Amino acid sequence: MQNKNETIRIVPNIYSNDMTDCKKFYVEFLGLKLVMDMEWIYTFASEKNPLAQISVIKNENIAPLDNSAVFISMEVSDVNNKYERAKQLGWDIVYDIRNEPWGVRRFFVKDPNGATINVLSHL
């Protein structure tokens, strides 16, 4: 049984003006595997440690609300629990919880430094 407060992985997100060169850099130069390609977002992972990941987002597709770049994504065991906890604690939720068509349930919350965090669970 998973702990409702368990963080499964943390993925940094960076933004790119050139997705083609970006893919070459991470795959051909750094030797990462392309594990998700939605054209507007790529996720690359280590062959040896698949939870060691980085995502690159096309610069024109920034977060849907508040014009905020998502700095990191945190996969958690129970996103609904984290969402309710964020509301209880009064954290600034800038993208309300929802199921996305690519198979995740997520919300965005601001950390105390103003960074936008994508909190998600796979459906």
C-alpha cells in the first residue's frame, strides 16, 4: 500500500526555442532515451535509471494559467490528497485539478518562492 504523501519522482522542466536541436542534444550527445514525445513536450530518461528524467517544453506552450512556466513536475502517489492538502494549507493553486487527455491528473501550485510546481499522478 502506498503512502498518500509519497513523492514518486521529481522532474525538472526547461523550455526550448528549438525542439529539434534539443532532441539531438539529449539523445545523441547525453545518451538519454526519449520516453515521451508529444511534439510540444519531450521527456528524456536515463537508460540505467528511468526515474532520472528531464522534460523540455516548447517555449510557446507555457502553463495554461497565470502565464507561468512550470519549473518542476512532481509525481505523487495520491494527487487528490495533495490537492486537498494544498487547499487546506492555503497554498496558491494556479491551475485547478483535472484529468488531462495524455493520462495524468494534475494541478499547479506556487511554492513560497513563486515557482510553479506541476503536481501529478498517472491515471
